[in-house]
Amino acid sequence: MLEDKNKKFTPLSELGEFGLIDHLSKLLTFKREDTIIGIGDDAAILDHNGYETLISKDLLTEGVHFDFFYTPLKHLGYKAIVVNISDIAAMGGEPTHAIVGIAVSARSSVEALEEIYEGMQIACSRYGIELVGGDTTTSTSGMTISVTAIGRVKKGEAILRSTAKPSDLIVVTGDLGGAYCGLLVLEREKEVFKANPYVQPDLSPYDYVVRRLLRPEARTDALEQLKALGIRPTSMIDISDGLSSELLHITTKSGVGARIYENKLPIDQQTFKVCEEMQLNATTVALNGGEDYELLFTIPLSDYEKIKNHPDFTVIGHMTEPNLPATLVTNLNEEIPITAQGWNSFKKQNT
């Protein structure tokens, strides 16, 4: 990772594992009433009386999920928390706590980890959750951050992938494809810099898409908006691996088909601009890009009037009968089968 050569850094060996844990824990605050014991014992103790507990885990691995060449440390810490909160939100739940495991080279510095944990604390404060434990260890193959998110939902009110019904409307929050375009821009500028380190990139024309990649937000606000509208989704999933993959998760689990429309896909103008520069099809990017962390959900047809004019929700299609496939209706009115072309951790090449 890139470090300021004029700044004095503290080697991890100077503190040791337990000293490091104690040092980093001082960066965290605990305010929730349901946190009984946080960091400092063999396990955290939480009080979720009257609620069902939601648990989710994500791994972020150097060279696969992030590149220190262009990823600020605080942004990395922030994102590590947010991507897990997004999973809790996708179940209709309230995120409450997180546990973090981090494997890092012994050649790294205490100050680098401080920045990562400061980013985590900012995210925790932003979403009203607390980091209550975890583990640290050394790594010989780059950094890995493992976050377990814990949340709660009232008994019987979790929103699943498996409960969509024929004729339900398909809705997404926000816009799609921006994070992937941000990745393309950063990778392009990385190669330019490697060829000529004296060329400093101007990322200002791409601020939105770069931010979508480096500092995403979990759509917990969408749950509050839906509740205010009196809408309860019949199914829901977050868009981490691409719209096409996530939609197929819902159709497969629910045992129904789907039809979405190309002219309904919400795509930001900056995303369109990057696609034009890179000679990419914006629809393909919106379908398969991934890491947008928007919510994809279904609602009863009867709720259309409640949501049709909302600026942050877009109806992109509807569910169909069980014997029908998931298809995209193009601007030329052609129906194309949707295939899962989004992120797949075990593919050699990914969209």
C-alpha cells in the first residue's frame, strides 16, 4: 500500500497482536443499549429480545476486491462495513453490530490500520451500528478483511428472495452501472500513471462513478421510505453482483419468471458518458456491472400508484408465470433471455 515516506510509521511488531487490538479498540465508541459487552472478552453479548437475529458475512481481498493503488484506506474501511450492512437491509432488517477479522502483512504499519478502522467507525456511526469484536492475524499474500454483520428484524417480518409472485412489479433503487464504470476509470488511470508517473489524473469529470465504487452507501433509507409509503416488498435482494445475477436469484428461489424493460433501466448520465468513452453498451453495464449496492425488490401490482412518482424508485418490469424465463425486452421490442453475467468470484474473467 502507498504510504507517505516523510511520515513516521509504527511497525505492527512494536505493539504485538494484543497491543494492536487494544490500540484499535480505543478508536471505537459504544452507545447502543443492546450492546451489553463489546470488545474485551471472548465474545460480545447482545440483547435482541423480541427480534429475530440476522447474520451476514463478506470478505474483501486485496487484488480481488480492492487495489491499494487507488483505494484510500479510510474508504476501504468504510466500504467493508457498508457492503455488509447492505445485506441486512436487503432482508428488511435493522443493522446493529459488526465483527471484523483482518489479515495484514507484518510489514504494514499501525497508522495504516488506524485509517482503515477510522473508516469503519465512520460507517458504524453513519448507520447507527457498533463494531463489537473480531480478530487480527498476519498475511503473506495481501490484506483480507472479513466482516460479519449482525442485525435484527421483528419475528416473521424478514423479506426473503423466495417469496415473489407472478404479476409482482420489479423495482430498483437509485441507478445502475456506476460502480463498474468507476472501476474502469480508475484502472485506466492506473495504467496511464504506471506508464508515466508524472501524469496526474483528473478524476473530477468522473466523481460520481468513482465514489460509487470506492464509497458506496447501503440503502437503509429506502426501507424507511417504503414503510412511509405503506409498501411491504414481497421479495428483496441487494445488487452486489449485478442486476442480472440478482434477478435470477429471485426468480430461481421464488419459482417464477420475469420480464424487465431496457428503456426502464435507471442509468446516470456520467455512467452513460463513461460507456461512450469506453465503447461499451450501457445496458450491458447496468445489467452486469455489480457493486452498486442498490436494492432490487418486488411489490404487489396494487402498490403501483404509491410508488410510481417516487424519484428514487424505478419500476423496471414484472414477474411472470413459473414456466416462463427471465427476459429483457429491448428498445427494439425483442425479448432476450437474461443470463447471470455479473460478478462470480471463481471465474477467471468477470464483467
